[in-house]
Amino acid sequence: MDVTVELKRKRGEILDGLVKLRATLTNLEAQIGALDQVIAIYEPDYEPTGAVAGQKARKQRQKSPQAIEIDALMSSIEPTSAVLEILREAAKPLTTADCAVRLMQKLGIAEGDPRTGRVATRLSATLDQLMKKRRVRHAGKFDGTRNLWEIAA
């Protein structure tokens, strides 16, 4: 059996387990919140203690396996410095998608990977933050709709 096939299979198993654990954790937190509410009815001065004390039971939106995968991918880098480095190295202004492709290449991921769109979405937020801090700026439009980005001088 090819080593990469086995590694990908194992990765998929771990990712499935992670999704199940997050669902279990959310369920347990909701149960604790419900118990705290009932206890407070019978004992009005009750103050919950423990890891989830003070947190209201709320439904958290479950992250998709793809989002978890992107989180893992992006955790190995610091997006702000990566985007600034990519724009500095570029000879011309880049679109967000171009930045994402170059970032994926830096991470050793082949061009055309289906996760590139999700990475571009994350980088778009980073670029917007950098623009507010006046570290990057728009350098016109590409095809009339997409922003071109460059380092602010």
C-alpha cells in the first residue's frame, strides 16, 4: 500500500473523530447549562463552578470538516506577515486569489487545490484589516471587479 494513501486515510479518521468530539463537547456543555438553570430555580443564589461556569448555554455553529482543515493549514503560519511577505515579493499588485495561490505554494500545496478558495476568503479578511491599518492599499481593479493589492508606501 502506498504510504501517502495510508496517511490520508488515517488523517480522515482523525478528522472524523475530531468532528465527533466537538459535537459531544457541545452537547455536554448544553446539558451543564440546562442543569445550572434548573438548579438556579430551586436555589436562586446558586453560582455555577467549573470550566463552563459563567458561560451561557448557547448553540455553537459546527465547523465543517473543510473549515477545520483550513484552520489546521493556517495554524502553521501567521497570515498577516505571510500576506505582507507575498506582496513584497510580487513584482506587481496581486488579487486576493493570487495571494492565496502563492501562500498555498509556500506551504507546499499544489496549484489548483480545491481549498484555495477558502484560503482566499481568510486572506481577504486579513487584507481588509491591513488596509484599515494602512499597511496595504488597493491598486485598482482586476477585470473590473476584483481588487488588486499592494504594499502601502
